[in-house]
Amino acid sequence: MAHGQAPGLSREAIASGLRALGLEAGSLVLVHSSLRSLGWVDGGAQTVIDALLEAVSPGGTVLVPTLTGTIPDGPEHPPVFDPRTTHCWTGTIPETFRRLPAARRSRHPTHSVAAIGPATDWLIAGHENGATPCAADSPYGRLAGAGGFILLLGVTYDSNTSLHMVEELAGVPYHLQDKPAPARVARADGAWEEIPTRLHLCRWERDFPRVEPLLLEAGGQRTGMVGEARSRLIDARAMRDLLVPLLQRDPFFLLTDAARAEYEQSSA
């Protein structure tokens, strides 16, 4: 620490903030994060990871999104994914997390997660074979079914990948590509296999933050500060149970008004 510089945020301080938000021993939590939002952290991303694991210990499991999908991905440009080496684009904390010896990563070619904790094997098993990236039997769907949490640590609902899970469960018409892509995915033994998989259609702009007031009203979110980061702890099951029926009534609820108008015009 430079002379005169204030001490950074410690593991203990972060863990205390996480517990005040509602995490406890045994919690399952999927963490979307911004390291920068927390302010200066002694030890950087590893300190945040240690604090997350401490906050849910004993018995809890921490997941992070290690997403790798790109806009061109599709039948003509199938993704190639090696869980051991393919970098994620979801930030410093997930990239640091996935490299830890204790972490295991699911094998979905665009929407993988990495996890540490006793529920890891159950959460990630077979993710690469799901009908859709965030299906009910994906880590995102299993987390919701098990009463787990989604933590937005210094980020907004725009980072909440599990909203794609509710889109998939509700069967919205704009979300998935028509044809599967022949993804190439590495196995643990180093061999490669081809896995046909339906991928997201990266076209229609979402307005995910419109979900927040609904969840607050329903009691499905707690909000607080962790360090300098405004953070949200979301009950994943409550979010699913609130939004799936809503999307079945209004499939375009999560689109921006402009995207809804454009979609409806293009489908007329």
C-alpha cells in the first residue's frame, strides 16, 4: 500500500456486507460482478472470491457466469469451446474464479458457469446437452429450482443472465436461432466432440432493468452496499415464478419498446 493511501476493502469486510445482504451458510448463489465497483480491494479478485466462499460456508456453493458466446455464433459459425482454456468475457472475478484448482466449469459452448462448493457436480452436470443454453435443467434453472440466489455485485439487471432462463421457460418467440449449431466442445480427456445446440439470437434489445420494481414489490430482492458497490440479492425462484407467467401473457415484456415494435412489424 502506498504511503498515505487508505487501506483497501478486506475479505472480512466484503463477507460481512454479503451476509448483511442475505447470504448465509449453505446458500447457493450465482454471482454477476464488477470488481471496479467495489472500490479498492486488498488482493483484488481473489479477495472477493474468498469473501463469497466464506459468506456461504459451510455447505454453500458459489457459481459465476463464464460466458464465451459471440454475436456471429450460429450454424455457419459454430462455437469452439474448451472449458479448461477458453477465456470468458464476463469480467475479472469470473476469469480468476474459473482458473482456481477447486473450480469446475460446465461444458456449454456459450453459456458455461464455473462453481465451487458441494452442489457443483449437480448444478453443472450435462449443461452442454440442454435443449437451450439456460433451460430448466441448466445451472441457471437448477439454481432457481433449488431456492438459490442471484447476486448482482455492483452491476445491474442488464448483467442478469438468468433472465434468459425465464425467456426460455416461457418460450418467447424472439430469443433462439431457428437451427442448431454444430458446436465443438472439448472433453476432460482432451478429445473433441460435436454437440448440436440451439444458440441465442443476438438481435433484439432487452430492457431487463424493468424487472427490478416488480421483484422489489414481490419481496424477491434485497438491496444494499458491499464496499462501494450497490448490490442486489435476488431470490431466483421468486424471479422465475413471477416472470414466466408474465412472459406467457406478454412475450415481449423484456424487450425495449423499440425492439418490440420492430419485431412485431417484421412478423406482420
